[in-house]
Amino acid sequence: AQRVTQPEKLLSVFKGAPVELKCNYSYSGSPELFWYVQYSRQRLQLLLRHISRESIKGFTADLNKGETSFHLKKPFAQEEDSAMYYCALTEGAQKLVFGQGTRLTINP
Amino acid sequence: GAVVSQHPSWVICKSGTSVKIECRSLDFQATTMFWYRQFPKQSLMLMATSNEGSKATYEQGVEKDKFLINHASLTLSTLTVTSAHPEDSSFYICSARLAGAFTGELFFGEGSRLTVL
């Protein structure tokens, strides 16, 4: 069964510092990986997906099949990045499975 | 952008009663919708996959007779919590995929908080 692991429940960094939110997955097929974000009092929304290889709000994530990881990175954190971040996995158009989530707090 | 709306956003009911939560895709058609449950400070747990015009597919451990799902149209799925008990109190979130899209990208509703007294 597919599984997504986010080892850090809480992560706190200072504004301007680099950020890395870890995500590891286990799946035998060819998964599609996503990062979703939930800002305070807002609904869950897509941040980025691995197939797009894009940078959204300064965040990037590279799929490392050898390490089965999909870590989310940003070189310089901003206060508005404070939110709950979920790594998620799916295969094809099937169900989306979420990791436990990491609450990121950016300190001024 | 694609918008998913849930109603009600907040409901309190007595133990033993049934509660229906609606999930609507407002500006797109969704052949597939998903229902999640979220406990405080925990992740989203997939309950079931709702397919328009067919029976829902439930995840292991989710009681299908307890959580009735109906997806009667391309824009509406409903979750009915039958004979609710305090342990059913939770945050229920639905999401939808654009019809015809072969992707894991989902659009989420704002969630419905159920409190069973």
C-alpha cells in the first residue's frame, strides 16, 4: 500500500532562513507526488506537483526516486509561508493519500 | 478557478440522529469526489471515493452503513452520518477532481465540522 511520511510535525525557522519540509513515500508503482498547503482559516489547496517541475511562491520540490523522497524547499522563508503543509501521493487518477502534515512557523 | 463548496460548514446534533453533508462543485463537473475525515491536529484520512452514478468505494475500516455516500449528479455528492454518536464528531472534508482529468490534483471544500452531543 502506498504510504507518505512527513517526519516533522512542527518546523520553526526565522524569516529569511532556508526551509526544507521532508517527505518520504513508499509505493511500488509510478506515483504522482504533490504538496498541498493550508493557510490559517483557509481550505486545503495545491501548492505544486512533481510532474510540473515548477516553482510556486518560491517553493520547489524534486522527486528523488532513489531515496523515495519529495522534499519541499524554499531558500528564503517569508512570514506568509506559515501554514500546514501536506505531502500527498496518488497513482493515475485514483485516490490521494496524505502524509501527516508539517506545521511550518516562520518567526520574524 | 475550480470551487468546491460544502454545506453545512458547522452542525451540532444529538446522539442517534442522522446528519447530511453536501459537497458541490460550483463551476465544474466532477465524476469523482472524495470524502476525508480530519481529527484535531491530525492529517486527512480518506474515507471513501464517490463516483457519479455508482456506488462509493470505502476505505478499509470505514463503515459503509454508517457513512452513506450518494453521488447523484456531476456536481453533488452527499455524506450522511447515520445514527451519529459522539465519536463521530470530526471535521469532514470533501474534494473533487475535474471530470476527464487524469491527475491527482484535487479541489477541496472548506470542510464541515460535526459535533455530536
